[in-house]
Amino acid sequence: MTIPAGLRRTVLRARRDTGFLAAGVLPHLALVPVWAWAATTTARTGNWLLTVSVSAVLVVLVAPVLTAVQRARYRRLIGVDVPRLTPAAPERRTWASVARWLVATRPWRRIGYHLVLGPLLALLELLLLVAAAACLAGVTAPAWSWALPTGIRLDWFGYATRLPVYAAAGLLLLCALPWIARAVAGAETRMALELLGPSRAQRLQERVDQLAVSRTDLIEAVDAERRRIERDLHDGTQQRLVSLAVNLGLAIAGHPDLPSEAREVITRAHLEAKEAIGELNDLVRGLHPAVLEDRGLDAALSGLAARTPLPVRLRVDLEERVAPNVESVAYFVVSEALTNATKHANAMRAEVMVRRVGEVLRVRVTDDGLGGADAAGGTGLTGLARRVGSLDGSFHVSSPVGGPTTITAELPCAR
């Protein structure tokens, strides 16, 4: 006989939930002797201060152990991981730091769970177990009731015609038991996640911290990949193009007796090779300039200012280098701003200032062009704003019609 898959899953789920609830009775009743002793001792001696103090110390000492037991129960029996709340202890033990630590950990939630809610949950679990036992007894009553003495059987079950009624009632309750056990186990799980683990606000904060770390790792990985592509182009493709241009130049210089048509073709190929080298140089610098990685932001911006076809006043005030991803974003902000000033704003001069103010790297580029730049217009400034935003920085553009245009980026640079 083959048991249907749905029935098999229901039986297994009911067995798991019932075992989980049965395993929670003793841990939930663990603190009952403490407050029962406290109540009886206070009633007998009247010394409530000493009794309450001793009880509070016992509860505080036992609560972490019970919390660990409950976490193990949830994890092993139903596969629910109750997160552990482990905020860093304050380095300096002051009243303010201890108060902040208590607010962060909220130990009264766990103490309340074990001291007040635990006995109520134990009562509910016991009722469910008793109901399960009664259901089994009712279903199997026709099989074992005949073994009882006649007097007891008549007192308990009456006439034999009542046995089918007991069996039917037990069967109905037994069929409803899996859903009742699932509901009780789900309610206990939700209460445990809320009271034994971090609060919803703390879980959201931890998730935000995790996302911030993963985003930083992703940015660093993309930047490292960009540097690798730059090195491959510089050391591979660019060198092959240089070798090709040199060979073409040698062919022109070493063979003066070439036909004019062949010389013209080789000369054109030589010029195209040199133009390709120039374009590749621009592409490599656009990906990640090697000088930025080797000598830092000051040297890279100096080279950028020297290549810009308008006078650029550059001021870099940095006592030490910042993180590579911050240097990269700062460089491209200046590069894009100077490119826009040259190509679109018809500027006559520009000024670049980079300095560190506390834990923020401030980049400001000003030109005397036509103005009218709009960071929300879908231009290159939009990409810069997104790139700055990837580091949780701020990006501002002030560009009234007629100029001047000022682009400011503030990048967090705390290591």
C-alpha cells in the first residue's frame, strides 16, 4: 500500500511540530521554581527585599542559558535560526555607555519571555500534548477497551455503542491536530524571533550594513577589473600597435625606392596606426590612468590639467592618499568637468580644488563658460552623480545661464 505524498508530508510535519512543542515544555517552565520560591518565601518571612534581589540575580544568570537552549531548539527541530544579538560592549564603562548598551540589547525582552511568557507557552504546549494523547486514546479505544475489567469498562465507556462515537471524535480531532500544532509552532516562532533575537529596527540596520559592505566590495571589484583591463591594453594591445607603427615607419624610411602608390598606402597605414595609439591612450586613461594608481591623485590631476586645452589652475591639498575607489571617482569628476568646460561651455579658464575636510574629500571644479549645465538632463553629469552616489557622496552643480559653472563633489574617505 502506497501512502499519498500529501498525507506523508502532513504526518511528518505534525510529528515535527509536536516534537518541537513537547521539547519546549521544560525550558519554558525552568524559571517557575524561582518565582514560586520567591512568592512563598516572601509570604512566609515578609522579607521581600532580600527575596526579590536573590530571585532577580538568579533570573539574570539563568536567562542567557535558557536563551541558548531555545535557540538550539528552534534551529535543530524546525530549522529556524533565531539571530544572536551581540552588540559590542562599551570600552569605557560609564553610565551613558551602559545605558546605550542596555537600550541596544534590551535584556528585559528575553527575561520577560522566560519569566512571564514561558509558563503560558508551556501551558499551551501541555494542553496540545494532552489533546493529542486524548485523540490517540479515543481512536484506539475500540482496540484496548475490551481488555479492561467489565465494571471499569461500563463506568468509563458505558455500553459498547459509545465506542464508535469516541473513536470518531478522536479521529476528527486527530485530523485537526497537525494544523493546530502548526499554528502554535508558528506563533511561538514569531514571538521568539521578536523577543529573543534583535528587533526589527536592528535587523534592518544589520541588513543595511551588510548591503553597504557588499556594495563597497562590488565597487572595489569593478575598480580592480578596470585597472586590470587598463594594464592589459597598455601592456598588450598598445605595445603591438606601437610595434606596428614603428615597423611601418621603418618600411617608409628604409625603402626609398618604393612605388609611389605603395608608399602612399604605407604612409596612410602609419598615420592610422598612430591615431589608433592616440585613441587607445585616451581610452586607457579613461578606464584608469596608470599614474593615478602609481603616484596618486595629485600627479594624475596634474597630468590631466596639462593635457586640457585651456588654462587650469590646480590646487590639491592632501596630506595622505585616500582609498583607491575615492581617488578614481574624484579623478573622473575632474576629468568630466574639464571635458564639458572645453567642449560645451566654451570656457577660457578653469579652476580645480581638491582638499580633505575631516573625513570628506571635497572636489570643486569651476569654469567661466556659458553655463546652463543640468545634472538631471541625461548628460555625462548624470553619470557622475550616480558614480559619486555609489560612495554615499553628494554631487552639486551650480550653472546659471551665462556662467560660471561650479561642480562640487563630496566623497566620504574614512578608511
